[in-house]
Amino acid sequence: MEELQNEATRCLNCKTMPCHKACPLGNDIPSFIKAVKEGNLEEAYKILTKTTVLGAICGRVCPHFKQCMGSCVRGIKSEPINIGKLEAFVFDNALEKGYKLEKNSKLLGKKVAVIGGGPSGLTCSAFLAMNGAKVTIYEKQSKLGGITMYGIPDFRLPREVIEKTVNNILSLGIETKCNQELGKDYSLDEITKKYDAVYLSFGANVSAKMNIPGEDLNGVFGGNELLETGKHPDYRGKIVAVSGGGNVAMDAARTIKRMGAKKVYVIYRRAREQMPAEDYEVEEAMKEGVKFLFQNNILKILGNEKVEKLECIKTALVQREGETRLSPVNIEGSNYTIDMDYVVMAVGSKANKDVVEKTGLETTKYGNIKVDQKYMTSKEGVFAGGDLIGTKATVAWAARSGRNAAEEIMKYLI
Ligand SMILES: Cc1cc2nc3c(=O)[nH]c(=O)nc-3n(C[C@H](O)[C@H](O)[C@H](O)COP(=O)(O)OP(=O)(O)OC[C@H]3O[C@@H](n4cnc5c(N)ncnc54)[C@H](O)[C@@H]3O)c2cc1C
């Protein structure tokens, strides 16, 4: 506690609040830090729960250096305030002590179904339930939490933290129907008939493909699916390539290395500075023995039935007009082959096409569910948010759209 209070004391309490502006959830960071400084952890929790119910998770996995901590004025000349650690501490303490989320009765008597219990669905449910709605979460898995539970590995986010967060949210009186999959166990039409409003938040956790020759060989996997299902091949003594440079690539590579692979390569088309993954994650992966092939691209996966080799090529980075980041261009003649046993695709995530099609809702050109400014889909009373509508794929942005949608659902129902 003393160490954290000392950290809080370093906060300059800037009038312009750049940290608050950089937080996707708009958390009142200076005020909660002030409360921590004064030793009032319950007050700090109350301040944070005006905007978030996922502090124990966000405090651990948000890309803080791209958000709040990246804009901390202290960080200009020295280390930024460790906002993530302070937020997690405030929530851990609250969950330990059993502080409850506050309720009112604005939506009393209104029934809302939430399909998908990840960060977005949980946040939407919590803000609706805090306002008195009777919420039921339908979830295809046996546990709630979404990718935080079935994706982000335990070594980054302990399962206990997710379970306590979920239980605290459910203690608002939210009903859950787990092992209930939209499109299989029930249809959207059936659900809309039973509820006053519906919030769709079933995510976008299907691995995108590179569309290169050999991608259908045995031994090629999607990173999202491996991490979601936990169904891995035996990597012991094998060489594995992970294609991509974001969270999924880092989590897959580190998990596979820990599972005994002889060599794990992360193959990324751009340079380290352009990687979407947090720098500390890359650092950790390197320490754990993962090898990085920056500015390399996979051209073909070679093999007879199963993966045997990769044909790769080196890339140069060029600035193209109208593009914000450098584009990789293959360097002619720099092709080479490398022995390989397994390939993991971590080059992007998309929504489940079958389930989306079965809803009959309008979609965007990227296959996400289309919503208007009020988070309403093409069907009256059916709202959507989180990764499913293509928000920036982070926990905090998914939660933000859940909270925004809850506000819009509230306006719709009152
Ligand atoms: C491996 C990995 C690591 C990541 N690491 C980070 C990180 O460190 N920091 C960060 O901020 N973000 C990270 N992200 C991104 C972040 O996890 C997502 O942006 C966020 O979880 C999206 O929340 P969501 O609620 O929209 O969707 P999800 O978390 O995907 O939740 C969707 C829920 O819907 C359920 N569902 C799916 N289909 C159905 C159906 N048909 N019927 C009923 N329920 C269904 C799912 O089981 C799931 O519980 C990571 C993503 C991945 C894949």
C-alpha cells in the first residue's frame, strides 16, 4: 500500500487531464489517484466505477503506453505514473473487501438480453443492471469473460481476477445462460420476442487468413482458435512459425514456447517499432526464447499434406502517399526457405460469418454488424457493440462501446 501511495503521490494532478482524455473509457484518473494518495481506496473505487467495471482486468492488460500512461506528463522527463497498477490495485482491494456496484431503479421492469459475455457484454450488462434493468446474459462458453477468459493466457491475466470481476458484476442480479450459442441453440428472432431490447456482443474471434498457397495443409492453425479452445498439437521438439505482430501473435508464440516447442519464430512484415503488440510483451517473448524475424513475409507454406517448410521473403518499408504507417514491400530475389512443423496465423480477427448471417442484420464491408450512432443495428431494439461492430480491438474499447450502448438502450427503453 505504501509503495502505491508513493506512486500516487508522484501524480501532478494536471488540470488538462491528458491521461483521462487518452483513456478509452474516459476514467477520471487524476481523481482516483488523489483518493489513493489520501488512502481512501473505497472512494477511488467509487470514482472508477462511474465509468468502468473491469478495472482489475484493464489495469493488467490495457496497452497503457498507447493510452493513459503514454500521455502522462510525468513521462516526459521520467517514468509515467503506473496508472494500470494503481487501477488494478483499487479493484483488487474492492473485490477482496466485497464493495458492491451501486444501483438505482430507472429501468425497473425492463428486460434486456445480452448475447456474449465478454468485456463488452459484461460492461453493457453491468451498466443496465446498475440502472435497474433485468439482464440475462446468453453465452456460448461455460464461463463468462470472453477473450479475457478464453484467449489471453493465464500468465498475463490470472483466471482468478476474471472470475472475481465477473462475480462482482453478476452480484447486481444478472441472470446467466451459459453454454447457449446464438445461431445454434436459439435464433435472434426468438430472443427479440422475449425481451424489451437485445445487445449483441458476441465478438470477432475468428482468425483471418493470409490467402497464400499451402494455407490448407495440416499443421496450419488460427491463433485465435488455438488460444480460445486450448486445443494445441504436441509442440515438443517442433519448429513453429507465428505470422503477425499483435496481441494474438505474442500470446500464441509465448504459449507455444512454454509448451515445449524447440523453436518459435514470429514472422512480421514490418519492423519492431511498427508492431501493434506492446513493447514489454515483445521484450518478454524474447527473454523466453521466441525469435523474431522482422521485415520478413511468408510467401508460401510448402509440404506434402502437412507443413514442411516456409518460403519467405525479406521486405523493405516504404512511405506510401495517404498511408499513416510504413508499408512493407517484398525485396525481389531475397526469397529463402526455412524448415517448419507448424504455422500459426495471427494476422487479424474477424466476426463469425455464419452466426452474423443467421442474424439477418446488415453488415459492414468488413463483415461486422452495422450499427448507427446509437449502437442500434438494422433491427429495431437490437443493439450491438465491441469487436463485433469493429471497434479498436482492445478490452477498454469493447467495454466503452458496451457502456455507450447501455446508455442508448436506456434512452430507448425509458
Ligand atoms: C489472444 C488475444 C489477446 C488479446 N490481448 C489483449 C490485451 O492484452 N489487451 C487488450 O486490451 N485487448 C486484448 N485483446 C483484444 C480484446 O480481448 C478484445 O478486443 C475484447 O475481448 C473484445 O471484447 P468483446 O466483448 O467485444 O468480445 P469477446 O471478448 O470476444 O467476447 C465475446 C463473447 O461472446 C461469446 N460468443 C461468441 N459467439 C457466440 C454465440 N454465437 N452465442 C453466444 N455467445 C457467443 C464468446 O464466447 C465470448 O464470451 C486480445 C485478443 C486476443 C484474441
